[in-house]
Amino acid sequence: MPLVDRVHAHPIARSAFVVLAALTLAVPVAAHGSRVGPGRVQTTVAVAGYRVALRIDPNLGGRIASTFTVRCTRGGRPVAATVTAGFSMPAMAMPPLSLRLRRVAPGVYRGTGVMLVMPGLWHIRLHISPPAAPAVDLVIADEAALDTPG
Ligand SMILES: [Cu+2]
């Protein structure tokens, strides 16, 4: 697989940042927050009245599955929604990668897959679509380290 073959040539971005883009009713909201990665990710962001927590474990690039857990609340109450995660790298064109998260508890959504297929800087777009409210998109910039150090 070419993507895997290129792992060792892939430049690992040294700066990571969080970009939030809340796309509600075509009114974009942008904010900059904490860095995520390398290493296990546990981050919470506030956007459009929601609190969205993302956990990535492990946060490693390569042929290893990671589990992505999203907890979404509004006013302290769990939010029912359809939640998907899309994965891209700003440094290169990649085939589209997305993961549908499954509800595991009220307001908690989880999915596992080989999504971070190489180390480097990823943009993880969370799409949170409640049944009776505008969908919210947020993009988290995450640096994934190589899955097999050394
Ligand atoms: Cu890449």
C-alpha cells in the first residue's frame, strides 16, 4: 500500500494546533485552542453551545487501530446526535477516510479503526448532527507519532 510505504518519508509536522470551525446556519465560528498530540489525546472544546470531548487512544500513525471517543453535552446534558469523524492530512492529498461513531452511552460515541494511517499532522473533522438542531462541525489538528518508535 503506497501510503504505508511512504511512512518513513513522511514529514512529521512539529507544530500542532486546534482549529475549530463551527458551521451552524452557515455562520462560521473559528477559534484556536490547545495543541493535541503527539501522545494520547484527551481534549475538550466548547463550540456553538456544546461541549465536545475527544479522546484518541492510541494516537499513533501507521497500521494500528485507534479508538475515537466523543462525548457531547449541552448545558451539562448528553446530546443525542449522529456523529462521524473524517480524517485528512493538510500536507498531502489522501483518500477520504471517515468513521461513523456508535452511541455507547447517552451523549457518548465511539469508533475504532485504522484511520491515522501514517504519522504526521492530521485534521480530524467531527460532524455532530442532532436530530432537531443544526449540525456542528469542528476540526481538531492532531499530531500522530509513528506507531513503532525506533
Ligand atoms: Cu500523510
